[in-house]
Amino acid sequence: MATISKTGIQDGLTSKAEHITRIIDALDGTATTEVVATGSFTGSFTGDGSALTGVGGSSGIFVQTGSYYATTNNLQITGSVILNGQVSTKGNGVTTFSGSRGVVMPAKLLSNGESVSQNFTNLPFGGYIFVDLSSTNTVTLTLPTADDSYAGYEWNIGVSAQGGSGDMTINGGASKISGNIAAASNPQNFYQVSTLTIDSGNSRAGDTLSIRGMGSTGWLLTGTFRDGSSIS
């Protein structure tokens, strides 16, 4: 019920128009009045519920803790989940993907059908970069200046196609790229170089290269190639 002022309304007195409009204004929303409800409610609310407070509370599984809602209950969801925002896994437990057909990491395909030049910081670190080297232009990837802010960054590069005349170059290393290429033939070792080139003609689909940020020390390179002479 709405709590309506009874001022001027008494037994034996004449009812006035404003006594009636007071009731109407309270019920149609014209006046701001407090509503006190007991028992059950049947019907519906109009609005987005943004002004409701004290709903849910400790009666549900989620309890508001500061700026977020928390629960100590286990959650199981059947169906798809789309999360827009950052996801963090905390604690020392193991994250498993039981029953999954696969886990898809961020990936990007670069084709040398036309010249491609990108800075590594514009590509998804922690993901995978597929490089198509079956055409004529050169793919150029530029490393940022080695800095402690890039410690732990890792880009994984895979050759998805080859055979063209355009190569892939990695530059910007400023004499701070070191590492090795494991290969069935002609394994390679690099120490403090500035630029690497993957030759499209000698590389094979499936050849892989990983570049990991070691802070201001530079970049650690590891790779697996069929023929190590395809990279120099």
C-alpha cells in the first residue's frame, strides 16, 4: 500500500477535492510517496530495476563484495558463455578443459599477397601468427625496443604456406635477438642479431618460430624447421 497523508481527513469533517487527488496522485505516480507492501505480489514492474535496492542479498548464491559479486558455490553452466572483459584465474588449482575439442587462442593470418608491415605490439601476444608466404611480397614484423615491460611476451609464428618469392623479415631487434633453430638439416644458432629473414622458397608449411621477450636483455628465439637454411 502507499502511505498517504491523512492531514485534514477526519470523521465528521467535509471531504475536499485535494483529499481525493492526494490518493489519485499517490497511485498514478504523480506524487512521491512511500509504498509499504506485505504478503505476496502478483503482477509486473515497469522499468529497468536500477532503483531497486536490497534485492537478492544473502538469499541468493551471489553476495555483493565491494564492486563485485562473489560466491563460494560451485558453478555449472550448460550452454555457451560470452565474456566481454578480462578473465582471471587465481589460486594454485589446475585449469582443465575436459571434454573440449580444442582451445582456440588468439590468432592472426598474415599473407604476402600484398606487402604487410606490422609492429609486434599490434599483434595478439600469447596467441599465434600464421604467415602465408606463397606469394610475391615481403611480410615485415617489427619488434619493439627491448624493455622490461615486454618480459614474458611471446609471439608464436607458423608458416601456413610457402613457395612464393616474398620472404618474411623480423627486424627492430637492435642486436638483441639470440636463440637457436632445431632443424632436420642445417640447424642454426643466433647471438645478438638485429634482423631475421625466413626464406619462402626453402621454408615448409609447419615450420614454427617463437620469439619471447626477456626484458631489456632482448629477445629469445627458438624454432623448429625442416631446413634450418631457410632462416638467416
